[in-house]
Amino acid sequence: MKLLFIFMAVSLSILIAGCKETEKYQSIVPQSQFKTNPSEDLFIKEIIADNEVKMYSQNKVSCTVNNPNSDNLTYYWSTTGGIINGQSDRIIWVAPETSGSYTLEVAISDGKHISVTKSKIIQVADDLTNSYKPLTIGKIIVTPPNGNPITFSPLYDDAKVQPKIPARVWETMQIECVADDQDGHTLNYTWTCTGGKIQDSGSSIDWTMPGVAGIYSISLKVTCDKGDSANLSLQFTTDCCGK
């Protein structure tokens, strides 16, 4: 009878411990809450982590958030592989033992709302010596109307010195980006400008200058499905006479 009591007590302790571990896991990754009560003011700006890491490695991961009320936040991290250590805006992610693509996701809560999730894809490799090939912008080609193409190569030119690009109000220029992803991933191009109008999309666009003379810039972000990115910004000074 005494042995039976001891066995039942041990079994109950194991069951309680198992329940606590399950509760702990669910408190870190409440998948059922990720799509409920989204808040437009509370959101995650970016997940900061290396794009490619080595198997078994311990990697610092953090996120930046928009928290206008400076509320105390709870962070909910999840991953498709590996181990997450921590529950704040900064965690340690232990990469899995198998190479491949893995996704890290995070959502935040202020106690009343839960944000939309933010995710980042990380490549895990067994050897990083020759595996990582960064996405780069090889050159930008600007073609003014009735003018010769002007080429800017950010890989080799001083980023602070760009070619002089003549421009005038209402003028439309063609701008082409030549990006290089040696791994052959699909590239996405996001163009923005401080004035005027962008037409088309992809690697080549037409940009119509504003009708007011001044200094304007056009920026480009190139991304690929492995999570890598490259950025570039060009500045134009326009006048009414094109001198």
C-alpha cells in the first residue's frame, strides 16, 4: 500500500510538471491569439538577425516596435526550427542541427491588443565559408529624355559621391537597377521618392519630376525571398531651365 502511494505521488508530480511545461510553452507562443485584436498603433517594425547562420550556433535576435504609449509589452516568439531562449525584445535563437530555411516570428501585446506577427527567414548552413552570397545592387542606370545614360555603380563608387544628373521640372527619366543575387532568388523592387510620380515597377521605372524646382531623392530597396536586402538612394537637383 505504501509503495502504491509513493508511485501515485511520483506520477502526479510528473503530470503537474508536464502541465507547467505546456503552459510555459503556450505563454511564449500563443498561436491562437496571433490573429485576434490587431492594433494599428502597436506593431513590430523589424526583426534584426543574421540572414545566414551555422548549424547549432547561438544567435542574437532582436526586434524594434512601435509603442506610442510606452506600455509594458509581452513578446511572443515562435520558430519553425531550433530553440528560443528568452521572452523579451532580445532573444537567443539556437539554430537547428539540419541545414535549410527557418522562420522566426514574433508578436507583441500590451495587455489589451496583440499585434500582427512579423517574420524573418534565416538560412542555416553546415559551412558558411562559401555559402553566403549577399544581395547587391551592381549599378543604377539613369536615362534623361534626349540624353545619354548615366551609370552609377555603388559597389565601386564612393557612396557619398554620385554622378551629376541634370534634371528639370516635369521631366520624366527612366531609372534602371541592375541587382545581383548569386543564389538565383526572385528579387522584389520597392521604389519611393520625395516628390514627383513613379510609374511602373520592378527593376526599371519612369520617374516624372515635380513641377517645383528643388532637391529630390529617389530610394530603392531590393529584397529576395531568403530575407536579404540592399538599399540605395539617389539625389536630383531640378530647376526650371535644365541648366
